[in-house]
Amino acid sequence: MITVALPKGRTLGATLDRFARAGLAPEEDFAQTRRLIVPARGGAASFVLLKDPDVPLYVERGAADVGVCGLDHVLESGADLLIPLDLGFGACRLSLAAPQGSPLVQGWKNGEGGAELGRSLRVATKYPRLSARAFARRGVPVDVVRLSGSVELAAVAGLADAIVDLVETGRTLEQNGLVVVDDLLQVSARLVVNRASYRLKLEELLPVLERLGGAP
Amino acid sequence: MDESFQEARKAPPEGTQDLLFEAARRLRRCEAALVRVFEAHGFAEVIPPAVETAEVFAEASAGGEAGALRVVDRRGRLLALRADFTAQVARIAATRLAGMSPLRLYYRGSVVRESAAESGVPRERLQAGCELVGEGEPAADAEMIALAAASLHALGIPAGDARIAVGTVGYFSALIDAAGASPRLARALSDAIDRKDLPSLTALCSELAPGKPRDALLMLAQPPRPQTEAVTLLSRALELSPAPAATAALQRLASALQVAKARSLGAELEVDLGEVRGLGYYTGIVFNLYAAGSPRPVGGGGRYDTLLGRFGDPRPAVGFSLDLDALVPLARPA
């Protein structure tokens, strides 16, 4: 019996499709039921529905054996997990963006990163760990402001000099007068697996991994 | 008195705990069961100090893990709380017990390491473990794998609930040398293999020249194979082996497994050549122990043939430690 953690967010549909094709489907629609744990048809597995950033933590601690979430959440969580498959959907970029005309736009290309401000760069994001790491790699001091939403607003309203956020089409940035300075990470949905489950439930997991990894 | 100080001192520091009554009793019962097994196999106890010169733990940090908790003493020397028993036992073996071979030593107690925030891994971890010093043969590797299996058995963990994943860092390092990978690329490859991250591994391998080392590295993120398929897996790896050092590492692993299989008390041995993670000083075989009910390994070990040399007495050694925080809740010692 394996437990699968599903992400509530925008990739839920694609995730359910891929699991259904691999022969695992919840016996009830999560949108219709009030149950928190839904068995798979045939009973070989059960599903839990989680907020995307919680998926790595459930799987790391073994409350779920496998899960699906974006590489952004996997790396931001710092969870110690196996990440054997790239499921391909949910593709976007984690990007550093700043207002048009910001000295950062030119300065970053020259490897400066806000030195012209004469103080630490202030960056708003939902991804403090990944942001801090990207700046540390360049040796740029940074003041990370952790937000839980409307990250673009922080740069427009003057809370921060720049933002680090997911960019899909770039339309939202454009509408707010922001431009991408650099891409920090290519994101797509990954299958995450608990380290101990991978050993102890290998016989159950291997066929699922193989079917999920097959051509879509 | 400062109010925040009053609040802070009510709970033990983050990542540590008080063990009371039944919890304490359970730990001591498990320790006693382990001590009986260790002593029955000819191991003798050493009790190293709780603090050491910080330098002793320089190589002890595991992959991605922060190191020892350090303090500066009155004379300005940098000390560290015990972060790793093996490094301390190596120091003892290489100094006061220099030249005495073989040595069979065991220890129990706690180590303190700065763990990643929110990972659920405590800062102070209860351990017990064994080190076999002065024996470089695969038979010694097998002896320690078998003793690790016997330890789980003594804790009452059913053989069917236990798995031991065995690999060798010797093979990986030989492939890295043969492929001529830079240290930066080697670290990235090791990290991708450790996470079974086949997409990243494939991307990283495209930076290497085509050839046997690259093909062999790409195989390392494959799922582990049970003992029954070990022969097939190892012979495939041998075919791809680009260098004598890689071949030697595989042959050592094969002979250690052969001996260990007969003595592992039914615990399933799995070969996983992608089992490359361990403490920084491992040079040969590495293994991790898993038990149903624990979301992380319950122990692990490996061969460290260069560590004693750092203390002036170069001798081969192999050992393992058990994570009692993970094992005590699962254990049913006799």
C-alpha cells in the first residue's frame, strides 16, 4: 500500500491524468468529497491532497511515500528526497525581475547586482532559500523579504528593489512594468519519493515509477 | 531577570530532548541488547570525550549537512561537541592503540550536529556503533554488514522489515577520475546520483566526453536491485568499467556481498551502486540500513581507509553506526 501526495495547485489536473494513465486513480473526485484521504480504485494506494509547498515535507517525513510538486518547492523546502522523474508538465521559470529602468537590469549582466544602490539589494519573494542562494553564489549581499502572495506588487509599490517569482508567460510582469533580469531555475513537476519507501516498498513502487515515466 | 531568557530556558534547545521514565528505560534496554551483540562478536567499548578539538571532525560532515557545534575555550582553542564517533575512535586507534591490529571497538552515546531546519532530524542524536580497524579485506566489510544485520535482529526488528542497501564510493570515484570530471562537476554528479535525479544526471553527463565512464555514471541512478539480481547488475557494471580501480571496487563489493549474504540473518541485501552518500571520509563500501516504520535510514556505515592516516597511523578500517532515535520506537528487544 502506497500513499500518494497530490498538489492542490494548477498542476492537479495533469497530475491526476498521469496517475490515471499509470493505473492509479482516486475512487472519488476530490472536488466532490469531504474526505481527506481517498483510496485508489482497486485499493492499491491512497491519495492525499496537499498545498503544493507541503508535498515535500509529507514525503520527507514518510506520511506519504511519493508525491508530485514543482522543482521550485522541492528545492525551496530543502527536504531530503529522491527525485527520479521529471513529469514534464507545469513548466515555468523561477526568475529575478526588476522594474524597467532599474540599474539592476544592466548591473546584473555586468555581475554587479545592486552595488550602485550603495546598500544591500532588497528582494521580495515566496522563495527565500532559493533567492538567498542565487545571490550568495554571486557574492551579492541581499535583504530577502518573505511574502506569501502578490509578489509583483512589492517591486511596484517600492517594498523591494526586485522580486524572485515564478514566470510562466511574463504577461503579469509586463503589465506591471517589470522585466526579467535573469532566470534562476527551470521548473517543472517532479515525482518525489521518500528515501526509505524507495527501499522498503520498491516492489510496489517500481511498476508505478515505470508507468509514470513512460512517454505521455 | 530578562523575560525572554525566562521563556527560553524552560524548554531544552531546539532539536534536543529530555528522556523520562519509560522512554529512558526503552533506550537503555535497546542499548543493552546491542551491547550484548557487540560483545558477543568480540567488540570492546571505548568512551571518547564529549568535546574534541574541532579539527577532528573536519571530514565528518555528511552530504549537505552542516557540521559540528563549535565553541572557543578559555585559551582560544576551537573545540566542538562530539559530531561523529568514528572520527574520535579513529583518533584513539591511531594514537593510543597504534599498530594493534585488528581492533574491534564499539561505542554508544550522543552526537550533536547542526541539522537542516525543520527536517525532523534532531540536533542531538543517540547512536551506537562498531569500528573494525586494521582489516582491509572484503571479509571485514562483510563482517560489519552482518553485524549491522545482527544488531537489527537483536532489537527485535523482523528480517522482513529490514533492508540493507550496499554500494561502493570506490566505483564512483574511479569513474569520476576516468571521466576527468572537475571537482565542481563531480559534486553535482554525486548529488544527482544520490537523489536518483536521472534528468539532472543525464544533463550533467552531457558535459562529459562519450565513452565508458559516462555510460557507467548514467547507470548509477537506476533503481536498486535485490540480491538475486546483484550478479547481473555487477557484471553489467564490470563490462562498462573503464579503469582497473573501478573494476577492483566492484570485485571487492561482489566478494563482500557473497560473504555477507550467508550471514545477514535474512535481512534483505540490495545492491545499489548509486549509494554514494555517506560521511566525507568513506573510501570503499558504503551501506545504509532501512527498517519499516522509519522514514529515514536507521543506520549506515562504510569503509574509511584514509581516516586513521590523518592521525599518523595509516590503517584500513570499516564501521557502522545505528540511529537510536529512529530505532528505539520500532524496537522490541528480548
